[in-house]
Amino acid sequence: MSKETDVEIAKATKNEILLQAIDRAVLGGKMRIEAAKDAYDLYHDKLVVDVDTLQITLENRPLDEALDRICEARPLWKPQGPDARVVARQALEAEVLAGSVSGHGRAFKEWGREAYEAFCAKHASKPGKAAAGEKDKDDKKDERKNPWLADQWSLAAQGKLVREIGLAAAQSIAKSAGSFVGATKPSRAA
């Protein structure tokens, strides 16, 4: 393959390389997904291919570094609010603590055997059985707060819990009480 052919290939694929760099920025939490199209539209025609090294640059920098600097200069492109990865981790932890078998499976797959087993050991969590939790000597009555249990039934507390931890985690907690999100009265089995 000749040098000219390599340069032609680099020039033909530079926009795809930019899209991959934008994907990395979005997935890495450096850029909002809503800004991806704007970033492509504004910068796809400003890419430069170095004919000697075949490196594709933007503003005389490698693509990832250039996109980091561009995002720093554009505050509306930066992600706002809580980190989605942290929220997802908290929801998965809540499912595991509620005893969700599928939650345990996802946790094992996502965290790996060592981290999963350490978490389960720390929280006395087992598939199919709600975790015992860490007991606080001063507050024994709060060991098992579940607004779907018959003796603690509260629609307001249920709604608040769904907003705080998300629907999937709340469904697991409701299921552990023998109920479901949206129930209008406690189940007889609870």
C-alpha cells in the first residue's frame, strides 16, 4: 500500500474517527449526549490529517485532548446533575440488598466475582432473600423500613422512595414485602 493510499484512507475515515472520539467523551462523562451532534456539526470540517504520521488532529491536538478542551470552554456541553453511573450502581445495590435474584446476577456480571462476594459478605445479602443490613445499636426500630409492608403502609413514602432510588430498585423493595409499585393497599401476605 502506498503512502498516498494511506493518506486517502485517513482522510476518508476522519469523520468516523471524530464520531468515535465524541462517543468516548460522552461515555466517559465528559460531554452530554445532547451536545454530540453539535460537536460533530461544528468540528467535522476542521479535522486535519498529518500526511507524515497519519494522525488526525483538531486544533493542533489529538482528538480526545481537543474535545476535552472544547468541552471545558462550553459549560452547557458538560453533564449536569448526578453521575448516571453512580445512580445505576446505587439502584443495583438496592436490588441486591432487596434480594433480587436477577439483581444479584447483574451485580456479579458487572462488578466481578471478588467485588460481588465482598459486597454480599459485608451486607449479609443472598439471592432470593433480603439482606439483614447493618444493625445500629441505637435505632433498632429502623432496621426494616419498607413502606409496602402492611404495618408500615404509606403511599406518600412509596412515592418518595421511587423518586429517590428509581423505579427498578423500588420495585425490588416492594416485591420483598409481597407487594408491587402502584398497589393501592397492602397485600394480605405481607
